Amino acid sequence: MNFLLFVLLGILLLSCNEATISNENELQKEAGKKEAEYSYPMLTVLGTIQDAGSPQIGCTKDCCIDLLENPDPDRMVVSLGVVDTDGQYYIFEATPDYTRQNDLLRDMGNNQEIKTPSGIFLTHAHIGHYTGLMYLGKEAMDAGKVPVYAMPRMSEFLQNNGPWSLLSERNNIAINTLNENESVRFSNVKVTPILVPHRDEFSETVGYRIEGPNKSALFIPDIDKWDKWGEDIIKEVAKVNYAFLDATFFSGEEINNRDISQIPHPFVIESMELFKHIDASEKSKIHFIHFNHTNPIINPKSKEAKQVLEAGFNIAKVYDIFAL
């Protein structure tokens, strides 16, 4: 009887091992297939959440409680990545999730020898958009002259305030100062900063137009309100193939413990109203991004998420890939 039980256990273990090997082979095939489908240059979404993450510190709402026990690894702070044809890669924003985002983007590249980006583009001096630079310092990677692109006030902020000034003094980063509407060109990618109105306590705020040889993208993760901007957002969307736009709050109703006038952003419902008369092809360019932890469209099963999708818009997701 014991011998029979031993044989049965052996058969069961063998079948489990074969299933595991089969599953691993399928995953490897799928990964190889995905890699083969990459078309360089390309853009990818590396994060979609507002600066303080999800769950957010001090949050005891339903949107956070379960996540404290069961974190969602895809809830990373807002960031885009670009991989050029020569294997060089570029990150937009240095977030608190920079370590993982750098590795994800590097793995998507076609040159595994490259360990750091050939450019980090910063939008402004709010915590989710530049503090990831700390991982390039002596206490962490101790990187060598990683190019950081920033507007004049942002550059000055980094150079004159610790601990960020040490990164420059120790040559962990090399700060490249940008000018409004002046492009930076790489192998097959062009990046142009565009000033937008936001709470500019320590720096100005920019969005970026990212252009490849065939397609282009607009990235504006933070802006106070569309009507405070000197440009027409509808016309700006018309100029590109993809538009990643500030969607911090779905509406004012989700914030009931703070004065929302002190943290202005375009509500998703306001943006949908603004864009409701444009063609379906134009709506499909728009990918909402930069979600506060309270924003219900983070949950793809929510009625608010379904409302956005049914209206013809998109909700940005980590790992989304776009050809440039």
C-alpha cells in the first residue's frame, strides 16, 4: 500500500513539474513574442498614480484599506518611458517608484548593456515628479552623470538645495537646462517642453511633446485648469497621436477632507465635457493619467471608469505601449 502511494505521489509530482515547465515555456514564448512585436522608437506607460501613491499615507477610506493588506504592484507614480532605435532610453519624471520603472524600461530596450537612462525629463518640483533622483546618489546607485533635463527654475532648485545639490556636485547627475518650446533631439526622438499653469512654489511646470519619426505624444500630468492655460488643449491634442492628460480627480465629490480649491486640477468630468464635441478619432487619442488615490477610475470595474470608456476616451495603464 505504501509503495502504491509512493508511486502515485511520484506521478503527481512529475505531472506538476511538467505543467510548471509547460507554463514557463508558454510565458517565455509570450515574452519573446511581445519583445519581437516592439517597434522602436516606442513610448510606454510606467506609472499612472498621483505623487503620493495608492494607497496614500493616512488614508482610511475603502480605496486604501484593502491595498494596505494587498498592495497592487502596478500602482506606480505617474511616469512615461521612451526607447529609441539605438537602445537608448528616456524617462519622464523621477518618481518614488523610479527603481522599478527604470528596470522595466531597460528591459523593454534593445541594448541590455545600458543601465541608466540617457535622459530624465522633469516636469516640476512636486514630490512625485523628481524625488526618485535620490536613487542615483551615493547611498544608492552612485550613478555617473545621468543627464537630467529641467526648466531654469527647476535646474536652479536642484543645484541650490540639498540633498539634490550633492547629486550634481558628485557628478551623479548632469543637469541640462531647457527653454520653453526649444526641442532636444536624440537619435529618432525629439522632446519639447511646454509651460503650463500649476502651483509653482519651487519651479515652473511643463508638459512635454514627444515626437518620433512617425507619431507623437503630448504629456501633461499636472495643470491647474485647462482654461487657465494660454493654449487651446483641443488644438494641442489635434497636433499629436496620443495625449496623456491630467486626470487627478474624477470630480470634486471624492475629496471631502481638504479644500479642493487649494489643489486645482481639471476634473475628469470637466475634461469629458470640454472634449465631448470633438470627433471620435480625436477622443481616442486621449489617455487620462495621474490619478489621485481617491479617483474611482483607477478601478476598471467602476461605473466611472465605464463612463469614461463609453464616452470614447482611454484610461492609461502601466505597460501600455505606443509606437512612435
